[in-house]
Amino acid sequence: MSPAPTSYDQIAYPSLIFWQSHPEAMAVIARLHSIDAPPVETARILHVGGGDGLDAIAMATTFPRAQVVNFDIAEAPLLRGRQWSKAAGLTNVRHELIDILEAADRLEGPFDYILAHGIYAWVPEQVRQAVMPMIARLLSPKGIAFVSYDALPGGYTRTALHEMLHHRVRHLEAPSERLAAARALLREFAVPREGDQPISVAMKKDAEAALLQSEGSFYHDILNDYYAPQSLTHVAGDATRNGLHYLGEARGRGWEKGFLDPEHARMSEDALLERLQAQDYATGRYFRSSMFIRAGIPFTRIAQQAAARDMWVWTRATAAEANLFKTDKLGLRIPDPERAAMMHRLIASGSRMMRVADLATSPDLLGALCHYALEGMVELRTVAPCFDTPAGDRPVASPLARVQAAEGEKRLVTLRHDWTMLENAGLDRLLLLLDGDHDRAALAQEWLKLSGGDGMTLNQALQILADKALLHA
């Protein structure tokens, strides 16, 4: 029997991709923990409650030898995902209509990477209780599972906001009326007033953030009928009861990813969890992206730098000064001349990835690069990039990006698994021609028409697309 229509069939959740839950991101962390994580390029990947599956489709596009399964309880988003997959010519991704309560029995495992992004704290209790047993049933022996959730104690103020909104809109049934009423209430509530108590101040900050969300995100994240943020120790305990073990976080810095410095190398797993939980309470943490492995899989909590030698690396950082490097969220001063020179060389490579072994040519530089990766200043990959060589005679663009461009989308998903925009006129239409059937001579004629003779050559246009990771190698 098919599941009944859901609110996700009525109001679409935004199409999203997530790097922190990408198998590549998890494989890097696992290998630094000395776990022989399954090769991502041939992995079996499961998306739990993945909606329209844009994230799954992006993975299937980049890794054509991988097998990706996306399932959800809402049929309308799944239909969109199937249409996109068919239009892109992808045969290695499936979109299945399945309830989480039935998934363990209906899906044929094992899966090397299982991703449960944004469901654990937003489902009924019986569904939440089915997540870890499902993972335990379907995860491969050395597989990695990802579970994200609103965490405690930060979730307490969001719980109060959630209850306040439901109290005020409980008499409304139409989604459009509920949305309008809730937004109006939050706009009024968010205004600072004399005499606001600390809890009100915290709730108002959450209200301001909620008002910035899209209609779909607001309805399903804020007005969801179910909202139960979880503590790390509770989630880790749930995993333990099902034969799983907490590895670390998929995002954050080294300590949060489950790595210890030599001084704390002998810390027990229970002590580590207690320390992380205490840190959550001290900082008011409200979200976690936790990774789990099967209990009994050997691993180390001291980062194994040698594991990075065969990886690839790139960075979004820029050089603010000779020894000061910055990303959107981080700043890092590197006084050591050799380490700073390494960063300058990586930045000079632009959007292209470099072999770690070619960049970090000494144990000291390798250790520094691993440290920068765990801090979020650079990004490691286990698989050679499929988009780093110059465009050939018959350039081929990402089929997913071509589908998006054909639908008029301005934000495109790259083969690097991030977003990009095509600001130059004509590039989106050029992208549609890059299917491997047009050689450069034919493309040059078409580009002359598309560009309107603005002076940009075909080679320059193709280089822009290559730099944005939209062209297959």
C-alpha cells in the first residue's frame, strides 16, 4: 500500500545539496581515523527521506559507477527526482516511495554510505526509533552512516517557538493560511521590547532566522507537526543499542570530528561523549551532523596523516596578507614560511585540485595540511576529480547542470558538489550544447551567435565553465 499524501506533496521542500553528508566528506574523515572506508566512486549510497533527491542525483552524476537509492514518503517530490534523473540520462539512481518504518525490510542492502539528513528530530517518535535499527540492518561492514538533527540545549528555544506557533495556528488547516498567520506572528514577536526576558531574547533570534527561510523550509522546519531536538548522548546511546558506534561530526573542527590530540589520546569513548555533551551545554549548540560506524570496527582517534598522502586537496581560501588566509567563515595566520608558501601554491591553482603528495612534500607540510583540513581551511577528497582537465574537442558538461539550465535555473549544481551561478550572458545556452555531439568548430559558430560578439572567445567561455566544475574531464 502506498503511503498517504503528505504535506510535502502540497508544499515543496527546497531542492538542496549538502557537502557535509557527502560520502566523500565522510570517507576522508573515516580514513583519517584509519578506517578503510568503501571507495566512493563505486559505493552503494542510500538517502533516507531525501525528498526530490537532488543531492542523490548530484552524486550519481559525479560517480557514474556508484549506485544511489533515494527514498521518501512523499510522492510528488519523488516524481520530480525521477524526471530530472531521466532527463539527465542517469541509470544509477533510483527514487523509491517507502516509509522509514518499512525501509529495513523493503530495501536490499548493504549500503556503504547511509545519509539521514534533517529527519531525526522532525518525525514521530516511532519513526525516529526506527532509524538506527534501519541503519544497523542496511549498513555495510565498513560503511559510514550520517544522521543530522537539531540538538540540545539549543533546541530548547526552538521548541518554545514551535509550541508558540502551533498554539496560535492550531485552528487553521489550509497550509497557506498557516504560513501567513505564523509569519505575521513571528514578525510581531521578533520586535525587541523593554522587559524582554533572556528566554524571549533567544526565541526572538530564532524567530528572525526563521523569517529568512523560504516558504518550504519555514513550513516543514518551523511548522512541522513533530519537533523533538536530541542530545548527542541520547543519539549515541540509541546507536549503541543497535550495534553502532559514534565516530564524530561531519562538520566542525578537529575535536568535533572525533580526533584527539596526543595529550588526550587515552581518553575513553564515554569520556569523549561526556566532554562533547558538556561543550554543547556550554555553547548552546543547536545542530549536529553525526557519523556512525558498526561497533567493533577498529579505528584511532589520532589523525593518521599518512592516509591523506594519496588524496586530493583544494581550497576556497584567499590570501588576505602574506601569511594570513581567509575563507567566508575562517581566518588563519601561518607564520611558518614553508607552510604559508604551500597555501599560496594551493590558492594559485584556482578551482583545480592538487595531489596532496605533490603539494605536501615533507612530513611537516603533510601534518600542517591535515590540520588545515580538519580546521576547515582546505578540503580533502579521496577520488581524483572528474572535472580538472582542459575541455576536449567535444566538451561534455554535467548532465544535471544541463537539465537545470534547460529549466531556467540560475543556481546550478557543480561536479564538485556545490552551487554556482552563470553571470555571463549566453553561458547557460552554451552549456546546453555541451553534450559531446558538438565539436569545437560547431561550438565556435554557435558561441558567436550566443555571445553577440562581446569579445569573449569560445576557449574563454569553456574555461569559465571548467573553473566552475561544470565540465567533465
